[in-house]
Amino acid sequence: MSELMSLHSHETSDVSTPLVTGYNMSQSKPSRFKVEAAVVEVEETAVSDGQSHSVNGTQPNHENGQGPKIDFTGPMKLLKTPREIKLKFTVMCLFVLILVGTILILVYYKEEPLNYVVGTLTYYVDTKEMVIKYDQLERLRGEMGMYTPDMLPATCPSASEDTLCIRWRDYGKLRIDYNRSLSSRGMDCYTVGWDTYAPDTSLKDCFSVKNSHWYGGSVTKNQNLPLESMNFPLTAFITSDRDEQYGSVVERYWLATRGVSVRVEDTSPLLVSMDRDEQQMCVESMYWDSVHYHHNTTDSHLEYFICVSNNLVELFNMTKPFPTPSIIPDMALLSNPVWSLDVSSSTEDMSPFDIVKEFQQIHGKGLVDIRSGFSLNEGDLRFDDFGLNDSFVRYVQDLGMMVSAGVTPYVSVESVAFKDGALSGSLVKDPRGEVPGLTMWNEEIGGVVDITEASASQSYKSDLLAFKDEQGLDYLTFDYGEASYLPYGYQISTELDDPSEFTQRYIDIATSVSSTVIARSAYQNQDAPIIIRTYPKEATWDVENGFGSVIPSVINLGIIGYPFMALDINSSSFETMDKELFVSYMQISACLPVMQIPSAAVKYDTEVKNLVKSYIGFHNNKILPIVTKLGQEFLSTGLPIIRPVWWLGDNSEASMLNSQFLVGNDLLIAPKMHSSESSRQVYLPPGKWFQPGTGVLYGGNKWEEIVFRMGEIPFFERRTDQ
């Protein structure tokens, strides 16, 4: 065929030329496919018998009898090169995006930890952290279950929407109940309960005290406010007057200025710590062998109640755990001073009769309180030492004054009362339960009346009434009584859930023998007409049981339900107390619901005596009307008479103040706090405040500079008519 072109054999030609059959070069038509030209390099190589040609670097192989080959993939590779670059670039970009995204996820994505929510309380299992929010603000943060094992808890089958219940195998169970009904009253409340599955298991929860200021709990010897400024190791929360222990008056109730209240249930064996550095308060339930005796179980349990609200005063009013009395203390004790007479420290040149005569010359009315220690041996109730005799009471009453005598639940080993108690079995026994256990108080050694035993309690009460009647006393006052004075390993007749119940029963006896109780210790005795004395203060301006601890003590007493209080001063400290410090003590004493004056007042010069007389007038004119009015209101409201400055408005700086206080809402007291202090800044709460000493009317909710003048009580009156 003419259209066909013959292909010569490669044996007869150096270069074979491919021919395409069926294609006429002269009559070519435009192809419907556009083919771009491809350049094929032909490498020419000189050979001895002529020129040899290779296509794409392929050498002819004459030795093997094969001709040159043509590489058809070359043009295709060149065609694909731009596409490969684009593809590689796209893949690389995707890789970079994936890498960056992965890094961002690892850095910024935080997986929500396992948590449970009930009400506005959230509990995080992994970190044991608890957070309570209210009105979009964080109110309380803490750690629940400090000793729970490192394992995921299981939920209880009975849990509901308003109840969180989880349990750890072989450890215990946590239950949190949300009280939804109180939400309509402007607060959220939770009941937190721990129970253990194994004996001798400790339960511990902690609360952060950062960004809030805490009050309540107890009144210690070295009291300061707010509580987060103090430091206490983990200690049994019982009545005590010893260093690094909680005070003579305790209540399992705390209030925080961020709108939080915490109350621990009565039967939990409670230990409490306050860490000033970590800003953390912890509550722990555990039986301590050195404190909790005569209990019939080793299973710990911890239950407490948390409430949060925007209104701190209303929160206190609704959550305070204590009852109120039916009557207030006798008006004769509120309107007249209590003259403290420590006959054991009287000087030889002044007998008790001489001192009382001096009292009468300063102010002809009041109560002369013969402090405990008046008898030769404690427990023998008679006036037989220190210049006292059976005519003393009648002598004082003839001067127009009342008389009381101080008693304790202790009996000296040298007393007749100790021998009688040992024979009758009416004293607290030692760990073996066979003989009286011994304790030490006020540098004396003796036994303790077992007031948990019915017959011993009745006998003790009868002895007190007989002594009161025989001497013609108007009142009895009650010293000591703290649970910390119970003998080591004590055995008593009736089991006590809390050792502080011993103090409670002691004051209950006091209530039955005296119309008004004057005492220094108490536990859940707010329903009695009681006046609480502060721990006897020393001759120092410091917070370490000195002048600096007085204002924190009286404020905290009001928070835990004891609105009537008096300032007590250690009689032995007057030998080193200068006139300025004594006058400052008397100024604060005059501003309290009950004014107490120590017998040392008669040893100072005429100037001091005249100042004391003027302070009695200040108490009657300024303080007594407020105390009478708020005292009656306390019977129904339970609100304190002595109040912190933040009571009239939430101010972060005011919440830290421990150098000024309110008497009701209308009188602000800001005493001098150190001998070198001639002036200082005083915070005035919202309102208009008038300073009688200067005649200046100040605006409220700000700080003002005041100057101290010798003998003048620095106070401000709130004016509502301006």
C-alpha cells in the first residue's frame, strides 16, 4: 500500500526511524488534541565506522544486537512537574496547619475535670476542690475529703437533683444536700455530711480564707481579728484558757464578710486549725485520746452547714445557731459598775474593808465581787482568810452596795470538800475510775466536781445555795469551768459528745443559783441571762493578752451570741501598769454593756479616780440607754450590742479593723491603741458622724484623722437628723 511506509530492519541501519502508518504528512489535518512540542536531546557520539545516535542519552547496543531505544516518558515528566510542585506545596501547607492546630489544642484546651454539681456548689473529684458561687460571685472555695483515697468514687443509688452522694470504698461517704427552699429568702444553704466505713478514720475539710475576713468561733486569750490574722495548729475545739488553744468561750459558728456562714454540728468530735501563711481554716473530725474520753465509738463523723448570701447581717440573723434568753441580766448590774475585789492580792496596808470604802467614795453604788480564791483552801466555801470574815458582806451592803463571791468547780486536795468528794464518789475520776483524778488551776492542785452525775450535781448546787444564803450574798460569780481543766484520762458519770458540754452544765448550775450569771467560760449558754468576762488582761498594749486583744474579744463575743460582757484585768499586773494604760482600759470598760473596775483603781492618784468617776457617768449617759434598748431586742433578734464597723456597710478596709467598734449602730468608739499614739486615722461608716470632743460633724464612709487627748474617750455619735 502506498500509504504504508516500510520500516527497515535495525540490523541494516544505524538509526531506526519510527514510521507511523496511515498518516499523510502532506495532507495532515489539524488534530483535535493540541500537543506541545517536546525537545528530545540527541546525544551524538562519534564511532569508528560512522556516527551513532542516541535518544535521551540511550546508547545503541550493537554488541547485543539491539538498536537504539526512544524514551516516551520524558515529555510526560516535563508536563507533570508544575503539578507536582503545586501538590507538594499544598500538602506541606496542610501539614503545617495540622501541626499548628495540634499545638494550639495542647496549649489552650483544658479538659473539664470530673465534677459534681448540686445547687451552685461544684465538687471536683480529682483535686478535691469545692467552689460555691452565689449571684455570679465566688463565695467560698475549699478542699473536701483531704484524706480520701486516690480512686474514683461511686455515686450512691439514692442521690437526687438536690443531693450529691458519693462514696469511696473502704473509706467513707460524702453527702451534700442543697436546701432549695431557702433560695426564696435570699440565701443558698448546704448540709455537708461525712461518714466513715472504717474505725479511727479521720475526716478533714478545709476552707480558703483569702479575699474574705472571718469572725466567730471562739474568744481566745490572745484574740485578734479578723481570724485569718491568727495562727493555730490543729487543736481540739474545746473550752480552754491555755496558749495555742481555743478560748474559754467557744461556739461552732463562723461568719465571713463575703457573705458566708459555717456551723459545725454538735456531736462531731471537732478539731480546728487556722493557718495564717496558707490562709486556710480546716475542720477535722477525729477522736483524740488526750481529749475525748468515755465515748463508745471510734467511728468519726463530720457534719456542717454552709450558707451564702449577699446581705451579711441578714445572713447572721438567719443562721446563728444559738437560742436567746427570756430575760436580760439584772439592770442593777448594767447601770452600776462591778467592783472586782481580789482579796488574795490585797496589800497589807489596805484591807478588803478599806478598799470597799474607797469604792464607795468614787461611786456609791455597784456590785463588789469577791473573786475566787478568797478561802484558805479552794472548795471550802467560807470567809476565813485574806482579811475577810462573816461581817464583810453586811458591811458592804450597809454602804449601799451589793456583794457577790466567786466560785469554781474545783476542790483543793487540802480542802474538806476534797475528802468528802473522794468518799462520796462525787469527783471526776482518774483513767482507772477508782480514785479522784487531779488537775491544776491557778497554781493549785485538786479535784473536779463531777457535775455530769446527778447526785454530785445536786450536792454541789445545794452547797452553793447554802453558802449564798449563810453569807447573805446578792450573787455568785463563776470562774474557770473550762473543759481543758478536766484531769488527764478523766472518767465521768455521763458520756459527753463534746468535752465542752462540761462547761455548759457548769453554767446551767450557775443559772439555777443566781438570777444573773457572771462567768468567764461558756458553751451554748446563750439562753441564760449571762455576763461574760474577758480573759484577765495583762499590763501591755500588745495583742498577746494585752490591751490590743480587748476589742477583738468583745466583738467576737457578740458574734457568737454573748452581747453582755465586761473587761477583766489580771490583778497581779497592776504593779507594772502605768497610769496611761490603766486609763485606756477604763475607757473601754466604760463603753461595754457592763463596766467593771478593778480594786487597783483606788491605788492611783486623785486624777485617775476622778477620771474613773467621769467614765461611770459616760457609761450611764451614753452606753446604758443603747444597751437597755438593744438588750431587749436581743431577746427576739439575737443581734449583738457591740458590733464590728462593717455592720453598717461592707467596706474591705473596715472589715480588717480591730481598733474601733460600734455600740449599736449609733455610737462609734475609737480608743488610743498605744502609748506613743497621739493621733490616727479612723474609719467612719456611712452616715453623718458628730464628735462631741471637737464639735465637728463628719461625712461617712471615709477616713478621718483624730487627735487623742488625755482622759477623753474618743467617740462619735451618728446623726440621723442632718
